[in-house]
Amino acid sequence: MISARALTKTFGQGETAVTALDHVDIDIRENEFFTLLGPSGCGKTTLLRLIAGFELPTSGTIELDGQDITALPPHVRPVNTVFQNYALFPHMTVSENIGFGLKMLGKPSGEIDARVKQMLSLVQLEAMANRRTDQLSGGQQQRVALARALAPAPKVLLLDEPLAALDLKLRKNMQIELKSLQAETGITFIFVTHDQEEALTMSDRIAVMRDGQILQIGTPKEIYDKPTHRFVADFIGDINILEAEVEGTEGNQTRVRLKDGTTMLARSTGDAETQGHCAVALRPESIRVAQAGETPALQGQLENLVYMGSAHNLHLRLGSGEELVVRHGGSTEGMDLSQGAKIGVVIASGGARVLA
Ligand code: ATP
């Protein structure tokens, strides 16, 4: 539905020029909950603003439904935006805020009233219709902002960190509400966040960005299980990254030698075949403590034991000096968990990934 090609945006000129987006290619599908995820300054907001039309690209194109919209002004694009600070009109009621965009479009008042009612019901704010928005809680204001942006029935809704101002509990609730709102309306949502957990929970697909570029696009599961880039692996969820050297390939796996001399098989998920120096990525949940009689894949000394509620995290120091965090979900009865205890671990089949 939205296709950007070689999209580049440079701010400033000469020595002070900043390339906020660097030849970005992206295809976003209809009805998709699509998330732009990355650390501060990676270009997420710039990409959103280019799609909205608030900024023009330095080069590259954006198409919507096959039509080139690169140079179209914002108000004629079938796109609407929800901002982080909501930007509501404090002196207007909830209903007036929601109907504001429709009024500006010159819609007849009967049509506006009907649509406002529909939107109030969608975001479950019927009881607040006549209240001024400065008399609402943060979560309620957020819902008004959403209803207002959805009222003109845009094809695409852009959301720039819309939950950032909410406390953790409300934020979790709104994540679920937002996801079901998207499913209910069938509108394409493009959601910006720097919070990996939020991205994993809500998205159909995620684009992970760094330094103005997209490193990987995939479903939350693909991004989590099969990162193609060391940065993506590290940015999403807990992970152990160990330095290694490639020894050769065995079937569809790569044999790697870790710094302490141990060798193991790891799956390759990158596009290019990895050679020479590489990283082995291990999620804590794909490693477990070896049982008596089992040959461990790795061994380390216990440095820290962290209670996590439903599991323990064992922080091991490997012979190479690197740290390895292992999640142990079962009982710790009968285990020697004293500081410095020698602990062997085994790796689940396919649990090790090799990254360039
Ligand atoms: P955040 O999560 O902090 O909002 P972001 O990923 O949305 O970050 P952008 O706001 O897109 O990042 O900024 C990308 C880069 O472009 C940054 O280095 C930023 O300083 C720069 N930048 C953005 N807007 C401008 C501007 N109007 N003038 C100059 N530089 C800008």
C-alpha cells in the first residue's frame, strides 16, 4: 500500500549536514500494524513525517496505492497522525475535538454528529462526550486523540510514540486497545516506538532502524528468533553475544570456534555467508543447565543468581572472560548455586545463531 524507494532526507548543508534517512526502501501492506523501531535519533520520526507530508525528501519517492505522493501537501494525503503530546484543544469538549477535522473538511453537521458518535463508541468514551479535554486523564486524552485522527477515515494512521506519556500499567492496557482498534477498523497503522517490548506485542511487522537505515523487516517472531544483524539481536530482548571465528559449514549450519576454544554449530540467518570473525547469539531461554551425565556445550563459573519471579537468571563467567546469562525455569533444589560454582550448559537445537 505504501512503497518508499531510496528515500533520503538530509537536514542542513556542508559540514553540519545530518542524514536522517539514508536510501530507505520500505513496503507497508494494507491493514497492517507496522512498527518503526530503533534507538533515539535513528530516523523513525523523519520517516513518519515524510509519509505524512510534513517534510519533503531530499531524494527518493513515496507511493500510496500506486500513486506517487512524494510532493503532495499533507492535507490531501489520505493519512492522519496521532502525536506524542496528543495536541488536543483544551477548551473544546471531547465531541468537538473528535469532530474538528470533519468540520474543517466542511462536512454537514448531521454527518459529523453521526461520525463523532461512532468514534466515541469505538474508543469507549460515550460518557465523556461533553467534558472538556483538560478534565480528562492521560489515557482518556489519548483515546480522544485517536478518535479525532480516525474520524475522517484515513487510509493510513501514523502514530508517533503515542503511549510514551502514559504510566506503565495504562500503557500496557492501551497497547492492547490500540491493537484491537487497528484490527476493528482495518486501517493501516504505522507506529513509531523505541520500546522493543511494545513493538513485539503490537506489530504485524517491525522495521528495525539504525542511523537512518532499515536493518531488518519482519514479523516479531522473525525479528526475535532470526535476527540478521548483531544490532537487531542485541536491541530486541535479552541475548548473549559471544565473539567467535567461523571454522566451516556443516549442512545448513556453521561450525564456530569461541574464544575459549570450544566449538559448536550455529544457524546462519544473515543474507551473506559469514566468514572469519563473527558473533554467536544465544537467547537465555534457549540455553539450559546441563543435567548430570549430559555433556555440556559450554561451562562457566557462577557469578550472580538473579531471582526473576518465575525463573532464575544465572550469570556465568566463561573461560574467555565473557558473560553468559542462562534462564533456569525449574527448581533449584540439589543444584550447587554457590558463587564460583562450575556450571555446564546445553544449547537447544537451533538455539545458536551466527551473525556477522
Ligand atoms: P527519537 O526517538 O529521539 O524521536 P527518531 O528516531 O525519531 O528519534 P528523528 O527525529 O527522525 O529520529 O531524527 C533523525 C536524525 O535527524 C537525528 O540525528 C536528528 O537530530 C536529525 N533531525 C531531525 N529533524 C531535524 C531537523 N529539523 N533539523 C536538523 N536535524 C534534524
